[in-house]
Amino acid sequence: MRRSYDALVTGLHDSTHSDGDEEYAMALVVNLPKQDKPHRNDVLVAAGQAVVATVLDPRAADNPEFARWYGKRIRKITRRARNIAWERVQDVPGVTVTHGTASVRAFVPAPVHATDPRVDKLQIGGTDLPFDEYQGSSQGICGVFIDTSLKMSLGKATAQVGHATMLFAASRPYSEVEAWATAGFPLTVREVSHEEFIAEASRADAVVVHDAGFTEVAPGSATVVAVPRGADT
């Protein structure tokens, strides 16, 4: 995993990107059956874990398909699947995480025009789930907070949580990230008021995600924040 971690950190700190650089997309697919729908919070946690597990996948050390995206500009796009469509995308390179009631697969980033057709044909709309006050476990090495005043859809929020866990991993020393990975990337996600969000974002160790503004929110909006936390807090 060390090589994928180093490549992630180097790529995120590369200041040579230009508007002419090829853009890559990381697809997230949420398993949304018609019955027994997952809790919204479980989806958000699973998405954050799936993204960080994919970007730190040890296969990047030896498999060009996993490694060629490092240093590229990356967008994240959330789609939904169920039944046979969900089963088919398991063969597309990536990582599936199941957390509580939810399963989410994050895929190895690919050029926007070259998304695998098994993923590309899945619907982006219809991914929303209502806020049901279920906020899951209080345990997690990383805590992610979402600003509810922005009223982001579930699809948008899952992408933002994925941004946060990726940036969080790149912001921490390798020894901490290695321990986090060994533990299975324990993570909490909280959807909080704007005031609580600002308080968390003001911490010196906070990693704040500012959205590019392609959808739903204004460019530069602070959408989510990731902070380190004790495993039992």
C-alpha cells in the first residue's frame, strides 16, 4: 500500500494541472434494491470507505489499470444499481464495501469518455434516500461532517464524503493511514447544522472539501470536512 499512498499524496500536491489535462472520473455505485432500502448514513459511510480503499489499493503497485489515474484531475459520480446490474459491476475493477445495511462499490478512475459501459449505463438519478435520523456508530478513526444547509442529495453527498476520505488519507502520516487500513477504514459520517459544520471545519487538523460547483452547489462551497478522531470517541 505504501506505493499507492505515495502516488496519491504526490498526485494531489501536483500543481501542474491545466484546463487541457484529461479529466478522469471515479464512479460510485450504490446498491439500491426496491425493497429493504439501506439507511442513508450507512450508504455515506460505505461510500467513504470504498473510495479510500480504492485509491490506496495495493494492486496499484503492479497493475497499470489501478495506477494510471494518480495525479489526474478526478470527478466522482454516483449511480445506482440493483439485482443483475449490481452483480455485473462487481467485475469492473474497484472495491465494494458493505457497511450495515448498505453496499457501495467505488471503481478505479477512468477517463470520462472511457467509463466502462456496465457502469456508464446505470442511472444517476433516483439515488436519494431520506434523512432518517439514523447516524450509525460513534466509533471511527476518521470523522466526516456534512453541512446540511446545502441540502445535497444522497448522490452528491456520497461523492463529497469520498473526496473527504481520499484527502484525509493523503493528509495523514503513512503510519496512521496504514493502521487505519488495517482496521478496515473505520469511519463515522454526521450530517450536521451549518454552525456545527463551521466549528469542525475550524479545527487546525481539519480537511475541508471545497466543491468545484458542477452540480447542486455553488463553486467553492465547503461541503464536507474530515477530522481525525480517537477510535472510541
